[in-house]
Amino acid sequence: MPSELLSVQPNELKFPFELKKQISCSLRLVNLTEDHVAFKVKTTSPKKYCVRPNTGVVLPQSSIDVIVTMQAQREAPPDLQCKDKFLIQSVKAPYGFSAKDISPELFNKEPEKEINEMKLRAIYVPPPQPPSPVLESEEEGLSPRLSYSLDNADQNASFNDTNSKEVSELRAKLIEARAAITTLSEERAAALSKYQLIQQELAQTLAIKSKAESAQSHQRFSFLFVILVAIIAFVLGIIVY
């Protein structure tokens, strides 16, 4: 049995289900080895979920966050039951291996290749409920200190839920920004390489043109020298005779 390469946290994807609203969950993949580990995330419902990044490389003893976003749903399933599942495949990669080097063949099962697989299930949970209003008769029976504590607890719970959603959204935006930066860096490197190639071609063209002009100049000089010698010989011949 293949040795474990990645630790996946958490082991379930919990979505606070709300109609007509995108909901995100985060997964943390931790590399447990001293090697580069390539990973790929699959789902039984690819049109329903957006996974960013769905492939990548985790450096030795490092981790990476994966954001799974469920698209807005128009209908709620009965009893909030969800049958969607996710599969995370991982395999050792050579030193210096990067996300752009990943191909579908990398995760093909072969006799001498160790591919780890971990299955996760998606779970729908009810969204956090707003605090219920306290009746005046019940509120009168509570001491001011206890009433203040309950209000504080409700506010903290609401704040934590909001903060968690904001953190998930920020993580998703951060991952998108990192991907955009990587793409721009690759495009910049390609443009720089093309620019250097054009410079080399231009330098070669100028060198060839310079040699051609030098040869033409030498031929003109030789022709003029012959004419000048002929004129001098002719003049000397006239003077002698």
C-alpha cells in the first residue's frame, strides 16, 4: 500500500447551505515528505463545484490551501442530503517540478508508480440562524448581567460566521491573484526570451551587412587605384616622349 504523501484537513467538506448563494470551503494539503508532491482534485459533480487550484505541487514539508466553491443552487435537496464526493490524488514529483509540468498522464495508474488517493464527501449543514427575539416576560426574569452575556454570545457567534465567510472569500481571491501573477511572470519570461532572440538576429544581420559594405568598398578602392595608375603611366609616357 502506498505511503501517505499528503495530509488533508478537514476530512469532510461542510457547506452552510443557502439558496441562490455561492458557498466556499477550504482544504489544506500538507506535504508529509521531503519530496515534491503533485496533486489533483476531482469531483463527481464538476459543473456544480469550482476548485482552485484543482492541480498543483506542494513543496517538501509545506502546505497549500485549496478553495472549493459550490455554485448558487436554486433548489434545496430533501433533508439537505448530499451525495457529492471528492477525490484527491497525489504522487511524488521530481525536484523543481511545477504546476505547469503537470499532465493527465502523471496520475495514470501504473505497476511501479505509487499514487495516493483520498476520498472526501460533501455535507450540507443549515446556515447559522439569527438570534431569536427574547420575549419581554422572559427578559424581565433575567438578571441584567445574564441578559448582557447572552446578547454578547449571539453577537460573537454572528461575527465569527461573518468573519469565516470573509476569510474564505479573501483566500479565494488570494489564490486567484497568485495564479494571475504566475501567468504574468511566465508571459514576461517568454517575451524577454523573444526579445533576446530578436536582438541576436538583428546583430547577425548588421554584421553580415557590414561585411558586404566593406567588401564593396574594397572593390571600389581597387578599381580607382588601377585607373589612377593608368593615368599616371599615361602622363609619364607623354612627358618622356
